[in-house]
Amino acid sequence: MTRVALINPDWQYDGSIYFGCRSPHLPLELGISQQLLDRAGHQTLLLDAHMFGLSDSDIAAELRTFRPDMVVVTTAPTYLFWRCAPPELRVPQQLMFALRDAAPMLVAVGPHGSTTPRAALGKLQADFVVMGECETTLLRLANGEREIPGTCYREDGTIRVNGGPQAAPFVDQPPLQWPDEMIRRHTHHHHRFEAAPAGPGAEVEASRGCPYSCTFCAKDNFRNGYRKRPAAAILQEVDALRHQGVEYVYFIDEIFLPNRELLEGLVSRGLKFGVQTRIDLWKPEMIALLGRAGCVSIEAGVESLTPEGRELLAKKCRMTTDELADRLVTARNHVPFVQANLIEVPQDDDTVVQQWRDKMQRAGVWANDPVPLYPYPGSPDYRKMWGEPDDHAWERAHDYYLGLFDRFSDVQEQRPVPLRELEREVQP
């Protein structure tokens, strides 16, 4: 039996370009890992420092009592944000430095190690970095295996990268269960705008990966191939959350595709939920079912208003811009909040974009001010510019982003700081 501590740091974002939501969310990758470890007979402790406001010293005190053999720290705040994680490793770096003597083995999981394992291992001073979806690999580490594909570690004074990123089966994942106190503290309802929360929120993973390969999406190294859980397992997980008082869930799927069995199962449950999807994949009949099932928030990836822009981004969208607009308005007739996500691309005229945003707003659909493109290491956009990511990929992408734009979007309030200023320099 191995004693494994799974830790979600207390995330701080000062100076970060981070596009994601800054409220606490369920650390799904750690919850799934805990489930597998517990079923295999290992002893686990999950500490969500973000949800519970734990300092590094609080975590260290907990670990002194638990006495773990292995400590796992994630480098992104929940699976929901692995593809748009904070580029800097400042927060997990500080935590891992503080926990250096807390266990014989420190392990990092997340998108950074999945894409640039050598750099992540060095910056974090970890013993192992897991590449790809982490839950199965963590189980193998806890079982005592060492030369595992999809890991990076030091051997005889050099850094060894063993194979590439791994994928978990996922389709056989049983329903997750969360402690009552964690759910009680989860007051945030992710991407919900039509009403104030009346009870706790939660996140659920119905599918993983995406069948599309848009150039801006960094998913290839850690959540790529599309897989779908059985509707019965998802509904059982939702029922457990409802029993804990949850009134809203957000499906973290890269792309929430039409799923009649799941939606029909949700109709009778009185649950409200949000999704991110592509509106061109939904027929009006299924949009109506989505609304009846309880959906109150749709985040729809439109990205560009021109065929040329969508082609540049490899959207493979068969609809015209007018057809997309009509489908968004149809969705708004059934769902209280519909957002069209836009990315800043040279093919789109600023005046036309603002006129389209105004038109959509008059129809009840919100479209964001186009977001400057960040070429995340591991994304097709990054590879198009610089090739495969090396040990300096995050710094290169960050410098490019800061140098290209003199203004940032309406989803960012501060000008980001260079990566080297955010991370602590590690002495070799």
C-alpha cells in the first residue's frame, strides 16, 4: 500500500495572461486519480488548497500528519483548464519547493509537463513528471512501477523522457463522489449568468477530447482523442451531486456534442447546467432538447466571422456566418445565455466584427471582444510558428504574445508580466 497525497494548489493569478475562470473548481483529474488509487487499495489524501484557502504551510502540516510516500501536484487548476492553463509555473513551483522534504517522491501532473517535460521537471524540481492524462500513470507509480511510458525523471544524473503523452481509457470511469464539505464550499457556478446561485455548483466530465483539430487549441498532448462516458454513469454522478444540494453543473468537455440519451435523462432531474460546444453541430430539434434538459448557458466557438478566418483556424465549419448567427439566435430562444466566442484574426475587419457583435447583442446573444491568440505550446499554431516545443517553448510563446499586442481583450484586466518574472529561477 502506498500513501498518496493529491494536491490542488491555492491558485493566484497576479500578472498572468490566464484566460480561464479564477474561482475554485473541482480538481477532476485528482478526484479521478483518487478513485483509482482507493480502489486499488492505496491510502489517499486529497487537499484542495484553492477551495479551502490552504497556505503552503497548512498543506505541509497536513502532510506531516498523513506521512505520504508520494505527493502529486497539478500545474493547472482542474482538467477544465488544461488546454488554456496559466503558462507560468509560479504557484505549483512555490508549493513543490515548500514540500521538498514532505515525501520520498514528488510528482507533477498537468499540461506543462505533458508538452515540455524536461523544462517542467527542472523548474519544479520534481522526481517525476507525468505526460498526458494522469490517472492511470499515477496508479502505476503508486504500484511501484518506475520505467513507465509517459513519464519524465532523472536517471544517472540526466533527464530521461520515457515515450510520449498517455491517454486514460476514461469511458469506463465510474461516477465520482466528492466530500460534502467540498461541495458546500463550491459556491461558484461556472459560466452562469441568467440567475444568482441558490445552491452549490459542480463540474462534471461527460466526454474527453475533441474530434476536431482547430489550430489554436492545445489539447493534442493531454486531452486529444474523443471519448464519451455512458449516459447512465453521468446521470448517476449527477444524482449524487443533486443529493448534496448541487443545483448547477458545468460540463467541462472540450466539446459537448449532441447526446440524446444524456439530455433526455437530464430533463426529469431539474438540474441546470452549462456547456461549451460548436453551434454548427446542433440541429434546431436538439437545441430545443438541450433547453428542456436544463441548459442555461452555452459557450459556442465561432472564432472568426469570415470563411477565410475560419479556414485559417482549421475550423472545418460548413455553415456561413449568417447561418451561424441564425443558429445562435435559435439557441437563445431555448437557453437563457448564449455566448459566441471570437478570436482576433487578421481576416476579420474590426468594424464588421463590432457591428456583428451589436447585432447579436440585440438578438440576446453575447459575443466577446475578439481575444488575442496565444500560441500555446503543443497547439498547431505553435508548431506552425516554431516547430515542436522545446525547453523554452513557454517563454517563447509568452514573449511573442506580449510583443505582438499593445492591448488585451475584455476578459483580461491587467497587462501580463513576462514569464521569467513570474517564475523562480532554479539553480542547476
